[in-house]
Amino acid sequence: MNFELKALAAKQIADLNADALIVLVPDAPDGSAGGSELQALLKPALADGQLEEGAGKTLMCYPAPGFKARRLVLVRCNEGKPVAVRKAVAGAMSQLRHPGVRRVGLVTHLLNLNPASLAGAISAIAEATYVFTTTKPTAKARHLQRCTVVADKVDHLRQGLQLGRARVAGIELAREWANRPANHATPGMLADAARKLGRAAGFKTQVLGPREVENLGMGAFLAVARGSAQPLRFIVMEYQGASKGDAPVVLVGKGITFDTGGISIKPAAGMDEMKFDMGGAASVLGTFAALAELRPRLNVVGLVPACENMPDGHAIKPGDVVTSMSGQTIEILNTDAEGRLILCDALTYAARYKPRTVIDIATLTGACVIALGGVRSGLFSADDELAAHLQAAGESALDPCWRMPLDDDYAEGLKSNFADMGNVAGREAGSVTAAKFLQKFTKGLRWAHLDIAGTAWKSGAAKGATGRPVALLLEYLLAEAERTPAAGASRAKRAATRK
Ligand code: BES
Ligand code: MN
Ligand code: ZN
């Protein structure tokens, strides 16, 4: 699918070659804009109240007399803020499910679209037309091929177009891998996907296997992988957009390609959904795909511990004590709390990079689903500034998160008589105690944890991966590139030479 910008005078909209036009209509549309054909449709629609107020309310005109496009959807977008534009585009796209709709025009003449709203519109069009076909070849592939965004002037929108495209590429890669069933997304396949992406996009990858991971002393990660016939993989990705010496941001993605619970086995109902338990890993891959397109001035490392959590003769048992890479010992009281076991060793590994920031992304706890549902990801960080940056990134990318507490009192339940810590506390505040566990492996790091158990996929009829939080992570990294001293220095230099 292709997104493009086209400068077009309002009076030429009727001649736009497309199967459908989506006309964004703000609450108070500019009465003079839009060209005579559009005004002829718009005026009565507004006068009769046929086009209701409220973002996403649509009025379908078919056929659309005077227009080259046979279908025209008028859709409300309030004042054109990103949330409203996303709602509007989603509403319009639901009217355009027909397979004959291969090319749409997004008409923005009635409002002043800004780059962030454009990126939101592009993401919404992609989301509305996404189809997973890898294991369902009979599914009708996406019929939309091209989206042309038209405005009087387009120069100020280019950045939004590029961001939108890269975000979509990242989200769709994440959705693809998270949607794949576990037999089509083993740790080895995930590692191959990272390698392939690195080759195509121009970043370094390195893949470690069981022996190397054992040599590193990652006893907690190894313990989870023991129960599976699929060998573990530890995937390392390095995107270099700044000078070599610049401290990177490290992203750590939980890559449990299937979570049965292990010996503490999960109930049968809904267990298929545990193929999404590598949603964190998928979001790191997706973020790297987007980074490679936008090439911000920043170094980013991606770490993915990938394995299955299976019950087996070799599997870890409740009560087993393992030694993590940090040297701290862990009593595994519940083998279903495996995410934190693979992440803790990856967090210890992350310190090697002397990173400026470490962010882990994980479908970590059912408790987070109960706390925040599918609307906001859980955000945990002891660093107020980092938390504020991630929150802001989530808001502007329409991929929001919500900060949760990390008081030390929450760690009480992790105490063990047989090891430095247990891997679970009680039922209460389960997403917080999981974060407290991870925090024990982040001494000296500027660290944040995103629990995406509720946001990475949807259950029910719309079952499938969402690609979250790629948009949040990408937005954060782009802002972070602007905050680097190097970027600041080069900005100052440019300003100086201008004088
Ligand atoms: N992958 C699950 C978390 C999860 C559960 C994600 C439901 C999405 C939906 C994780 O490995 C897990 O099993 N967590 C346990 C922890 C418990 C044993 C302390 C949970 O949340 O029940
Ligand atoms: Mn589990
Ligand atoms: Zn899990």
C-alpha cells in the first residue's frame, strides 16, 4: 500500500482519479473552500443535519455526481486534532469495505491538517485495511493499494507523511509476527526475521544460541527455555544513527513465542492467545523497521530473549532455584511467571552498552489487563523525566500509557527463604510486583517498563495483534534524537552558520 501527497486546488477535487474520496469535515467548515461540486454536496448535507456532528459520523454519497470517484464519504473530524481525525478516517473506511475501493483520496481542504493528524490518518487507513494472510491464504488480501492525501499546499505535510509511512511499516511488521501462530514463529524464525530485517534495512544483528547464553550465565532465561524442544535465541539488533561512542537507548522485548505456563500450566480455554506472548519482541522488531526508514540521529539497541515456556521432563519445577546473570538467585514459585525470568537476564546484559536509557516491553501480567484494559499500556519507572517523556510520546502517537507506582513496599511479597527473591508475590497488585521484580535487575540504569498485556492484542471477534506500542516507542525515540547533545550541537552550528 502506497501513501502519497498531492497539491491540488479545491476546485479540482472533482477530477481526482480515485475509487473513493474521503472528505474530512470539521465542525465549522470553511464555507468557501472545497470547490463547487463539493459545496453542492456539502451544503444540503449540513443544512438538513444529514451529516451529524461528532468525530467519525459519516454520510455516504453514491454515486457522487460530478466527481470522477464513484463514492464520496463526508466524515466529521471535529477540529482536526489527531484523535478526531483517526476516528473520522476509521468511520469513513468502514463505509468503504467494497473490494472495488483500491484507490482513495483523502480530501483535507476544509480544514488545516497538521503533520501529527496526517500521521494519525495514515495509521488509521492502514489499520482499517490490514489483513493477515500468512496462514490463511484464502483471506482476501488488502484491496486498498493507494491513498492520495490532497491539500492546497503539501510542503508542511511531508514530515507527517514520512512519519505515518514508517509508523505503519513498523506496526504492520509487529502485527505480522505477533499474529503468527507459534509453529510459524519459533525463536529461530524470529531470529531469522531480525537478521533479514537488519540486512534489508542496514543495521547490525547478532543471534546467540543456548551455548552462548549459558556462557553468559543467563540462568534465569535458560531455566524457562529448558522445557521446550525449540532452542532459545537471544537476538541483538544495533541501529547506529549517531556517532559510535554515543550511549544508546536499549529496547528489551519479551519474546515468549508460546506461553503454556510450563508446569504451572494454564487452563485450556483461550490458551491459543499465548502465541501473542512475544508482542514485546514484535514491537521491538517493528520499531527497528521504522527507525531504519526515518534514520534519526540516535543509537538504539534491541534485545530479544526468545523461547517457549513449555511443560516437559526437563522443565523447571515450582521451588527450583536458579542463578540469574546478575548473580542474584531466584526461587521459581510459579513457572507461569516466566516473562520476568527471561527479561531479568536481558536487563543485566543491557548494562554492557552503558545505555542512556533502557526500556523493556512485555506482555507481562494478566493483572495489567485487569487494571488498564486495552486502552492504555502500563508504564513503570522510578525516573520522573523518563516517565514523562514516554507518557508524552504515547499521547502524541495515539498509543497511550499510564504510569503505575513502584513503591518499595510492593516488593515485600517477593521475599524468599530459599533465594534472593521469589519470582511471584501474591495476587494483589500483580503488575506492580512484576515490575518490582524487574527493577531488582536495573541498578544503575535509567529504566522504564511497559506492560502491554492488555494493549498488544485484542480478543473476541477482532482477535489479533494491534502492533502496539510501536507508535509510542517510535515517537519517543524521534523525540529523544532531538534531545541528544549531538543534535543540539549540530542545531546550534546550523544556526550559527546561518548568521
Ligand atoms: N504472558 C502472561 C501474561 C498475560 C496473561 C498476558 C494474560 C496477557 C493475558 C504471563 O507470562 C503470565 O502468565 N503471568 C502470570 C503471572 C502470575 C503467575 C504471577 C499472570 O498474569 O497470571
Ligand atoms: Mn506466563
Ligand atoms: Zn508470558
